[in-house]
Amino acid sequence: MESICNPCERRNIVSQLTHWCSDCEDGLCGKCLKDHKAMKLTQHHHVTEMTEISVEKSKLLSIPQCNKHPDCREDFVCLDHDLICCHTCLQSDHKDCKNVSNVNVLSKGVSKSELFLSTKRTMHKVREFLKEIIEERQSVKEDVTKQQQRIRMEIANTKSKFMEHINNLEKTLLKELSNIEKEYTSFIEEEMGQLLQTDKEIEEESNTMQFIADNGSGSRLFTFLKKQKRKQDDIQKMLADVPPTSTVKISLEEAGHEITESKAIGFLSVHYEIIESERYVKRSTIKKDLNNTTQAVSVQRNQVTTTSTECLRQFPILEETLQIQLDPKDFVDRDEKYAQLNLRNVCLAVQDDNCILVVGHVTILQEHTREYMISKYKNNCRLVKYMYNDKGLTFINGCTICCDQYNQYNQYNEDVHGCHMNIALSCIPKSTQVVALYGRGFALVDTESMERQWCLEIDNEFQAIDTDENFIYIADNGMLCKYNRNGFLIRRIKFIHCSWFTLTLNGNFACHADSFRLLRRDGSEIFSYHPAGLKTVTADKTGNIYLATGDGIQVLDPLKMETKNVYRYDKEVADGLMGAVCNRGKTFMLLRRERIDWKEFGQIYKGTSYIPKRVAFWDFITHIFLIKSEK
């Protein structure tokens, strides 16, 4: 907006504006303002003094210029396209449009129109919506701060308990040291007392003998010496029986092996819960405005599906190249001391950089004691990273995801046979991060540093997991939970009970639930397929879906509902099949374990009996089959 009077400008007079008429959209000087108020046609117009309007806000009062034609104002409205444009745009882009009008015509009474009131109401609702979200976020932020302060106090209390325990141990050790000192000093003092008493007696006898020799007769000295001879013989016998002097050395042996077993003073866990509020009801209104965008995305997905089908037709037959046995020792720390290991469960994933990741649950017999003594166990869940090639696997590094405290199983503890940990693993595409699930917890781990980024808890035992570049999907108890990469729970939807699922290229869920079922993102079914002996399901980066069945691997065309056998194996392999993954359509990997022997694994108290019972586990060997495509 220029700072000159518009009526004066039209008369070729330059004068400073002092007021603004919003009805005429003219700036007025003092003289023109008087004429404006005097005219019957304009005397009731809304006029504002310019001192009440800032420079920035004054720019909002003029009709904006066209973006395509900066010299033209947007004075027209094309009702066919619901678009504001200038006169030039009207002649070039809207010359065939029939419903065109001037802004001045349509804007009459707009400040009292339903459009203005509706827009005002919508803005008010949106602001309330935003205010509620901000308040919720602020409340959560404050709550996290309070929890941090509370946890700090709990850590301090735990530390004080440690210190109190250490102080008690110190008192016990010092008391024992004092008792040792008292015992030996009192014994030495008693022995020294007897020797000093004997020395005093001999000194007195020596003085007496010398006195008699100097002053007495020979006969008196003779009788004294005869009596002394017998006393001296007794004293020499007593001295011969005195043991040689021994030095007493007291030393402290540090209980280093016990101190190092304390890996932490506690473990932090985080659990997210969606705050149920009225604004989630309001979201349905907002989602209706996204229908057009959803339709556009559907068209794009159809194009992707067609592309994946083309890849499917060109997929070559698979052939086995290598069979590798996993070493249970990889799933414990290198400095771990143990008597026996039992690799109970494993899960496999493959990264974009051709690294294999395996998470394993191993039970460790830490201490194999003598007969009639119970054993010490612990359960270790560990993530291990390997590099693979045609020659085999090369161990790179690993990290412990979770580890229970030492379990000394007695009659009050559960049987070690029940200590089976459900585990799963999924690599986040185009990143070095992996999500590992164990029991009712899951953790995000960076595979470069092999460090946990965060660790969370879930409400129920999980059933399956997969990830895309932005989100983590976990199926548990008939629900599908969607988390972001920070571990925040975004959404829950009803889902089928499945033992395994994988995300396909076009965003659907390929599930193993007794049969194969292909589901949309909302959980609705696209179709199902019932192959014999279905073991697991996976997909590659090119859109192919693979079904590991009782007799081999099938590749599926989800559009035509057709399958093709690409690899066959015998029933023995199928019986021990635990999982399958595929890397870029070039290498297919099967995870299989074979039961070998029923092996003794320590001893525990069982029931109310105080007699130890021997424990035995099935001993397994676990193999990874690397199956490559034919060249």
C-alpha cells in the first residue's frame, strides 16, 4: 500500500494519507476524509485512522497482485475452477469458463456472509484443536521431567542401598579383622607373660646364688646348686618345647568376580500410551478432506504393483550355495565364564549392506556345582552381526539386548524348562538401525556402534514385527500397533492373529496365519491362499512375495493369484524351518535348527522336595542356508 491519498493521486495531487476506507479500498488525506464523510453515498463507510494500523498490516488491506502477472490485481473469480485470478489470467486460462465474476460483486456483504462466519468458526476450532494438542504435549513434557526427577531419586535410593550394603560388608570384614587381631595378640601376650615370669624367677635365683657365694659357706652353696640343677633342667625342657616364632601375615583378597557381576544398578524401560481425548473424534472430519490425496496415492500404488509384477515374471530359479552352522559362543560375551550353553531360539534379518543380523536367546549354565548343590543360570538375549560371502560367515561384533539376573532355581522358582523367550528381528530400510523384540520388550539398536538407542515395553506378548523407513509395526493379541522410530505409539488397529508378517512393496501386509493372507493397511483382507504346510512368509525389495512351504519355496503374483516353485527342499529341512529372509532378490536365506540330543544341563530344586533334580534340554544345532539366484 502506497502512503499517498488515492483521490488526490487521481487528480494529480500528491498528499499524505491519514485514513483508510475499507469499503472503497482508498487511502484518504484530511481534506478528502471530510469530503468522504460529507457525501451521502460514503458517509457510513468504515474508515480507520492509519496510526492504528502497522506497516505490515497495512499491506493486507489492498487486493494482492497476481503471481503470474505482478502488474495486475486479482480482481476476478472463476467459479468453475474456484480460483481467484487477474484480468490477464482470465483471458488466457479461463476464456472458456462460463461462471466468472468480479471480486467486488461477490464480496458485497462478505463480512456477514456464511463464508466468513464458517471460516471464522473453522479457524476457532483449529486453534482450539492446536491448543489442546500443545497442552497435551506440554503436560507429557512436564510429566517426563517429573518422572526423570523421581527416577533420579530412585537411583539415589538404590545407590544408598548399595552403599549401605557395602558399609555392612565393611563392618563385617573389619569385625572379622579385629577378632583375628585380638585372638593372635592375646595368645602372644599370654605366651610372653609366661616367658617373662620365668626370666624374672631365674634372675632372682641368680642373685641369690651370687649372694650365697659371696657371703655363705661352701656347704650352703653346694646344697643350693644341687637344688638349682633340678630347676634348671626343668626350665631347659620347657624352653626346648617352645615353638619357633612365626610371623602373622593378614591379607585381603578382593572379591573381584562378585563385584564385576553387578553390570548395572537398574534398568530403564519406557511405555507409551495414547491419550484418549475428544480431539480424536474431531480427526475424522479432517480426514474427509484427504480423500483426493488418498485416491492419488491409490493410483500410484497400482502403478507400483504393475512394476512388481514385471519383476516377478523375470525372477530366476534359486539354487543352494552354502549351509552355515551358528556357533552358540557368539551369543555370550567373550569374557563370559560358563559351564554349558544352550541356544534356545534365534531370529534372522539381513541389512542393505549384505550383513546378516541374528538375535539369539541362550540359556547359560553359569556355575556347575558339586552333587547336592543347585546350579546357577541366566538367560541372555544377544544381537550378533556377521558379514557373509561365498565362503561363509565372519563374526563382526555383538551386543546384549537383555540379560536376567542370576537365577538360582530353588523350590520357589519356576522350572528352567519354561524359560523360553519369544524373539523377533527387523531391519529398518536405508539405515543402520534394527528393532529387536524379546518377551514383552523391544529395543532399537544401532548396528554400527552396536548400542541400544532406546528400550520399551509392550502390553502383551508380541506375535510378529516388520518395519518400513519411518514406522515400526508390531502385531500382538489381535491388534497391530504402529510406532514411529522414536518409539512413540501412533495408532492401533484390529488385526489378525498371525505368527509372521512382512510389508510388501505396495504397502500391504503379507501374513502367515495358518494360511497366507494379504491385508491392506487398515487390516481388511485382499485375498487368502492355502498352500500345504506353510512355514513362513517374506518379501524382497522388488515386490516379490515368497512362501516357504512344506516342500519348497513359492513366489507369488498377488494380482493374478498365481504361484511358481523356485526352490525345493526335503521334509527334514521343512520340519526345522524357523524363518526366511530375502536380500534384494539376489540371495534367499533359510533359518533351520535340528534337534540333536537330550543333554543334561545342571540341577535344580523341584516342587517341595529339597533333593536337587537334574535338568536336561534338547540340544540343537542351527543352520543358515544361503540360496542364490542362477546367473
